[in-house]
Amino acid sequence: MIEFQAVTKRYDDGTVAVDSLDLAIDDGQITVFVGPSGCGKTTSLRMINRMIDATSGSILLDGMDVRAQHPALLRRGIGYVIQHAGLFPHRTVLDNVATVPVLTGASRRAARRRAAELLETVGLPAELGRRYPAQLSGGQQQRVGVARALAADPPVLLMDEPFSAVDPVVRDDLQDELLRLQSELDKTIVFVTHDIDEAIKLGDKVAVLRVGGRLAQYDTPAALLAKPIDDFVSSFVGRDRGYRALGFLSAHGIPVGPVASVPVGSPVEQARGLLDNGWAVVVDAENRPLGWVSDRALSTVDEVRAEDLISGGSLYQVDAESAGTAGSLRNALDSALSSPAALGIAVDANGAVVGGVTADTVLRALADARRSGEVPT
Ligand code: ADP
Ligand code: MG
């Protein structure tokens, strides 16, 4: 565990970057520091590996004050990833990743072998190892930065806006990749960002800082969205927070009703008899949804053909046995709202239709959960 105890950093010019920060960071989890520019995120992060020393207070790593440890030894157990990856431009990608193991006494050969494995771990093809950093895209460079930080297999990883300089689509991939990696590695990750959406996506816990280096709120993403502590946090967490909070509630247990369905290729007469309220979902031989037909659309054709369908809305997954695989209330509501028939389609793990929900059903389930105290109101 990493523990900040009344940590303050006052720079020589008098700027108080971090003001009496108290925070306990859990092992094996992603803790995100988020806040506007200049609120002390980088300073807080760098005090953990002693690139910056605190003015007062202490930071304990597994119960030991970091200031009692030799910086070089301390940093051996702490990987560090920064915005522009910080790679050595005149070393190959493979040698960039192998740097730390070589420094700590591994043979060049063993270090390169390990580096090649790490490239694969972060989703890069082995051939890229022979290139120089400038010959990679921004997203690829960031992956190399992560691989390099993992090379000494440190239990702790500090990441300072590592994905801020890449475009949104690549950023999304890198975030997914980090979550996948973390599910295998269980590192203690402290991740800094100014992007609240990134914080909510990645964080097991999120610390919201305000300018002046003061902690505003430290909570799970769900709690931050549901119960921001004050106006600053509420405005920082932003628009649509009520809707986004539904993303943390499981759709497991929402009553799924019947939905009229028609096998693709059915003759029109048969299909007409199957409509419910003028609509039916069209399914393939495995009962997977292909789209919708309506009363009106059927009046111009002889049979229900795949190319004539009205495209469906989003789907959401349910599994009668396991809550773990169910989509969220947000998925279920979106499914209902985006459906041309106003009926969201629930599918099982194989993508087969299980039934349908209306937006009313989803909102009623939410109201019930609130009444029974399962959800903060
Ligand atoms: P963030 O990472 O949240 O943008 P920083 O930790 O970099 O914030 O900076 C926090 C505050 O400390 C800012 O006001 C910044 O200008 C100031 N600061 C950062 N580094 C120094 C320094 N070396 N000397 C003086 N002030 C600094
Ligand atoms: Mg910063």
C-alpha cells in the first residue's frame, strides 16, 4: 500500500503544489489522480518515487517512508510512464525496453529476450523491436513506454498522462489494453489524467484534486458520479452524470418480457400474424437478431428478407444465471431508447434473443433499487 500522510509540497518560489494530502492507495488496483491543470497531480506522483521530495508529511510504501530508501533502489520497484513515452531516440525499441534489466545486471541477451516478450504483452508485433522510436506511431510509442516500465517487473507503476497526446480512438485502445494488462498483472497503478472520462473508465478509485493541491473527493467512480461531494466535483464530473452512473449498475434482474420474433425468410402472411404492436424482431437460424420489421414495411414485400429490415438499436447482454456477465442499466436503457420499436433487445452470451425491455421497465427497476437502498439517491 502507498500512504500519503499530510503531504505538502511547497516549491522554492512559494507555490503550494500539494496541500496536506492524506490518501491510502490500495495494492493491486488502479488509483487515478484527476483534476484541472496545475492542481498538483504530477507533483503528487513524483513524490512517490522521490523525483520530488515532499516539504512536509510522509509517503509510506508498504509501511516504509520513501525518504528512508535510496532513490535508485526505490525506483527499481516503481515503473514510470510519461506522456511522450520518453524513449531514447537513438536506441532501438528492443534496447529501450531492455535498458533497465541491463542496468540491474541482466545479460544483454536475457534482457532482449525479456523485452521481446514484453512487446508482445503490450500488443506490439516483434518486428517493431528493431525500429527506432521515431519510426513508430504515437500510440505504439506509448505501448513501448509501458513495456519499458514493466521490464523490471515492478509492483508499482506510476503513469503521468500517458495517453493524453494520442488521438481519441488510439487512446481508447490504449485504455482497454491497460485494463486487460492489469487484469493479468495486478500491479499497484497510480494514474494521472486531467480527463474525467478516462479517470472513470480506468480507476478502481479516483482522487479528484482541486487547484492548490487539495483533495476534493476520493471515491469509486460510481460514487463520484452518484454523490459528488460539492459543486466543484459535480461540475468537474460533468454533464450526463446521472445517465453515466447507470453504467455501474447491473441490468441483471430487470424483468425481461417477451418479444415478437420472426425467422428471416418467413412469408409475409406468417410474419403479419407474429407482430406485436406492429413490430417484430427478425432473427437468423441461431435466433440472433438481424433487424426489425413493421406492419407498414411488410405491406410492400412478399417475404421477410434480410435486405429489407429496419436496422435495430443497441443490444444488451443478460445471462439468467450470472449477474457478472450482464450488461449495465445504461446498456439496457440505451437499447430500449435506440430501438425502432422502443423495445430493447436482451441477448445471451451467444447473441441469441432472450427477450425485450422497455425504457419504463428499466426506469422502474432503477426506482426499485433506489427504494431498497441498493443505489445512492
Ligand atoms: P498538474 O500535474 O496537476 O498539472 P503540477 O504538479 O505540475 O500540476 O503543478 C502544480 C503547481 O505547482 C502548479 O501551480 C505549477 O505551476 C507548480 N509547479 C510545478 N513545478 C514547479 C516548480 N519546479 N517550481 C515552482 N512551481 C512549480
Ligand atoms: Mg502534470
